Amino acid sequence: MSYPRPATLYRGAAVAGGASAAVLVINAAKRAEVIATSAFTQLVAPLAQILALALIAGLYIAFGRRAGRFGLAAFLLNACALAALVGVEFVINLVFAELPDATVGALRAGPLGTALTVTSVLFLTGSLTFVTAMIRTGELPTAPLALYAIGAVPVSFRAAVPEPVLNLGLVTLAVGVAWLAATLFTRATTVTAPAASAFALVSHARRA
């Protein structure tokens, strides 16, 4: 069985990250009423987190494994947080948007509200932990990681921060994600050794 080259996988993850950043900008523009809210903008909103999952997986495989067990724990925590946030985005954009404010308030007062709060805390914790792990590897520039962390804060507290602050957080997060994606894309051919070795071992084991 043949496997795709590691550089191809990294570049695919980077492209997904660039697309995630674009969706984040669309979300910010929609909330700021720069563009009109439509069925398209509502449907694509959760794609930001789905695509970001591919990016952080690529970053972890390429660089994060150098952070050892802490890096693995940080990756898993952030991946779980993004997966949970996908559900939140579907609820906010495709359910809450169609309900009267009174119904939304009643739903937030129940178990759904608790789930939303837990997801927000998980996203903040996962993002900051993942950024810390990436910084510890010394393999990525600090600036985009800092932007990722800074942008995650108002996004996590979206229910408590003013709308302009949330929009600024989304744009900041988008810049950080796009920068990390560009870094992974341009360095794809120089970080293939660990992954290539793993593929070689698997292939050798299969032949044996």
C-alpha cells in the first residue's frame, strides 16, 4: 500500500488552515454587518472549526510531537475543544438564528447553556495549552501563536464581550491561523523526516 508523501499531507493541512481563516473573516464580517447574513454565511460558519482541526493535526504531526507527552495532551485537548465548538456553531447559526429571543433565552437557561459554557472554557484551555506546547518546540514563530491565543480569548467569552471585541477577536484569530498555515505550507518539505520515518517503518512491517 502506498501512502501520500508527508509534504503533501502537511500542505493539505495548511490549505485547510487558510480556508479556516477565510471563514473566520466571513463570520466577523457577517457579525459586523459588513456583509449580509444569508443561508450561505450561516452554513459555512461551522467550517472554520472543522478546517482548523486539520491544521492543528498537521502542526502537531510536523512540530508538536517534539513537545512530548505535553504536546500530545495539548493537541488532544484542542482537538476535542474544536470538535465541540463545531456543534456550538451549528446551534448558534442554524438553530438560534431561527428562534425568537425568548426561546433562545430559555434554552440558554437550561442544560444547553451549561454545555455552551463548558465548550467555551474547553476551547480557551485547549487553545492556550496548544499554543504553549507549540512555543515549547521552538519550531514555529511566536507571533502567529500569540495571535492565535489572543484571538481565542474573546471568542471563548463571546456571550460576555461587546460585539466589536468579539469581531476583533475573530479577525485576530484568523490572522494567526492564516500565518500558521502559511508557515506549515512553506516548511512542508523541511519537516518530513519524522513522518517519513514512521511511514517507512509501517511499510517495512507490512512487507515483513
